[in-house]
Amino acid sequence: MISNGGYDRQTGDSILASNNTDLVYFGKLYIANSDLPKRLELNAHLNAPDPKTFYAPDAIGYTDYPFL
């Protein structure tokens, strides 16, 4: 089972621990953090997604988020 829907690290860990799902998908967080697995591993600060830019025609909101 794959779960998706507004999860952050804490809620994702919680649903995995409950054995109600096998995998958690972080859609919006991944858009803003293409290095999300590393950030979660290091418990690093996450960039906030900017939904206004999700369907924009340029790089803003796609490739301009900072990396670790």
C-alpha cells in the first residue's frame, strides 16, 4: 500500500510505524526538495513548496530551490 496526502517526516514515520501502509509518497515536499531523501536522513531543514509556481512555464518553482 502506498500512502500520499500532505505527509511530513513525522506523520510519514507515524503511518509507517502503524503498519497501515508500506510506502509514503511525499509529492509537494519532493518538488521543493529534490534532495529529500538526504534531507530526511540528516533531519535537515526542508524548503517550503510554493504552490503558485507548480504549473508555471519557467524554472521558478521547479529548479530554483536550494540543495544541501
